[in-house]
Amino acid sequence: MPQFLDTADPDFETDFVALLAAKREDSPDVDAVVAEIIADVRARGDDAVIELTQRFDRVTLTPDSLRFSPDEIARAMEQVTPDDRTALELAAERIRAYHVRQMPQDEEWTDASGATLGWRWSAVSAAGLYVPGGLASYPSSVLMNAIPAKVAGVGRLAIAVPTPDGQVNPLVLMAAHLSGVDEVYRIGGAQAIAALAYGTRSVAPVDKITGPGNAFVAAAKRRVFGKVGIDMIAGPSEILVIADRDNDPDWIALDLLSQAEHDESAQSILITDDVGFGRAVADAVSKRLETLERRAIAGASWRDFGAIITVRDMDEAAALSNRIAPEHLELCVADPAALSQKTVHAGAIFLGQYTPEAIGDYVGGPNHVLPTARSARFSSGLSVMDFLKRTTLSQMTPKALRAIGPAAAQLARSESLEAHGLSVLARLERLND
């Protein structure tokens, strides 16, 4: 059974803080192993990647077979059913349309002093996307990572997708094709991250790496950060549903289970202002767990980390939501738009009872790569901005330099940086001759 909390109980605050602080994932100390793998790949390149792939994925590769050939991708796509292809195409179209609207504009203006200022946006030259491999890999993650990169204007996009025991998911390769991916490599783990970051003879290095992975992948991304950019270090999936009594308990139960089935460490929380409704949802979850295919995983998640919280009103619900800062937030209430104005910390918000979070995972349009572990308090989901960088522009005219240059020289003197000041004063002296 999940944990039941009520804000009216005297011990609520203590119990709620404990809920927020609960450790939800087993994070083995893999950093030393990852450091050795990265060093090996840096030193031996393709040879190290090939040996590690044989050891961990039981696949024998050569430098020529590290990358999927166009013919291999074409043959794999032939295995995709028409219905699956249609669904992927719809998802790709909607994701692309949404992210096109995120593109920022360049700006330039002349201020009162006569200086011309502005900024310019440009994409990273190359990006790498990591996709967990095997038949259980998720083509939706390919779309969500690759399409924003291409919309941003990334010139070269490479994917690393392991193929344990030679297993390939044709949908992943189809998604890569639909997203405009340029290169697909059949490698995984920390060795793939190292290859993308530092390059080998067969894998050219990239400028940024995005995408989810296991503890070894996460540790590798931490270690290569600085050499390349990364998106985030994602933890187990989360969902918070705020619902009033005017909902179908079974719908809400399924929404909670939609995240619980991801991982035994996932977390599903319901906040409601009706204790009876909360109990009805708990009963509905128990009923669904009797037949759910992934009931072992979902049941463990719900048992160990699930919670149902009863509040006095929706203002209290919003306040608790902001403290939780969930990855996914569903607002199944009478006026979801109004409540959404009060829930300021969330990776993604789904408004109304006809907007299940699962729509966002696939075809809604907004990105499903979202901040977890309360990091929505200070970070955002993946977007085109993750593949863009802003360069500032400045141009002084003689008039502008006369107007603001003396202040720059004065500040340089105050910081004892003589050459800074002289570089300005030399020009001012020429202008004053």
C-alpha cells in the first residue's frame, strides 16, 4: 500500500519532509569503473570501444561495423508495421511543430550613446544522443532528443544505441530516420559516452551529449561535462496528480501507474481534497495491478514510493506541489488553468482530466525529457535551447567610445588592470588629437 498523508494531521510536516527526502534509487559507486573506461577509450579509441562492447553487450564489432550502414537501417525499417510508422510520423510532426516555435530571435539595436549592441544565436556543430538499447529501447526518446537538435540547426547528429546480444529495435532506427539523424552507432554504456566526447578513429567527437541511460552512462556524462555539454542527469520517473472528486478513480489510477511501470524506483503521488476519492483511487490501483503486464515493477514502485495526500483545499495542494517540484504534474480539477498559475515548479503540466501524461510522452508536442528529483525548482525540460548558444555583439563608434570609454578606463584603474584601461585610453587619445 502507498503512504497516506493528511495535512490536518499533527505529524504531517515531518512525514512530508521524509517523503521528499526518501532515496529512490540504488546508486552504486561506479565512478571509478567509469573513469577507467573513459581513460581506456581515450587511450585506445576504437579498440577499447570494441573490446568493451564485446564484454558488456556480447556483440563482436569491427571499426567498419561500429556504425549502422544505410542499407542496414533501410532493412530494419522494413520490419516496422504501417500502424507503427504512422504513429511515429504523427509524433515526429507534432514534436517538430512545437519545437519550431521555441526558436529565439537574433537582436540588434543602437543605444543612446551610439553603440550598436545585440546577440546572435547559433547551433552547436555536432550533438550526440544516447539511447538505451535492446528491444526495450524507446523510439519516442529518439524523437524527443533528435528533433529539437535538428530544429535548432545542429549540423551533425550522432546516436549511440547499444544492441545487446545483437538485438536491434527497428522502431528506434525508424525514429532516427524520421528525425534526420546523420549517424547511428551500435555502442552503449560509458564507452559510448567517451567515444562521443573524445572521439575515436571511427567516431568523430561531438559538442553536446543528451539522452537517458543507466548509472554508468550518468556517471560518464558527469565526467565528460566540460569537455562537452550535457543535458541533465535524470533520475527515476515521477508523476504528481492533483485531482478533485469529480474524476474517474480508475483514470487517475492508470495515470499513476503509467509512471510506476517505468521503474521500481519511480514515484507516483496523488493530492486530493477528498479523502474518500483518495481511497477510491488506491482501490483502483490495486485492482489494475492484478492484471497489468508490468505489475511487478509498478507494484513495487507504488508500494515503496507511492503516496496519497489529502489537503484542505487546492491552494494547499499547489503549495505542496511546488515543494515536490514534480517531473510530471497533472491537474485534474475544475479549473486547471487557474491552478496552473499557482504551480510554478514542474517539468511539464497537463491540464484537465482529458490530458493524461502519456500523451506528453508520445504525441503531445512538448518534450518529454524533463527534470527529476525536485530539480524542476531550477531547471527546465529539453528544448531547442539546449542545442543553441548565444553570442553577444558590440560595436563602438568614435562617438560611443568617447561617451562610455572613460568609465571603462576608470573601472580598470580601480581593479589595478592597467592594460585594460590603456587599451581604451589609447583610442580616446587618438580621437582627441
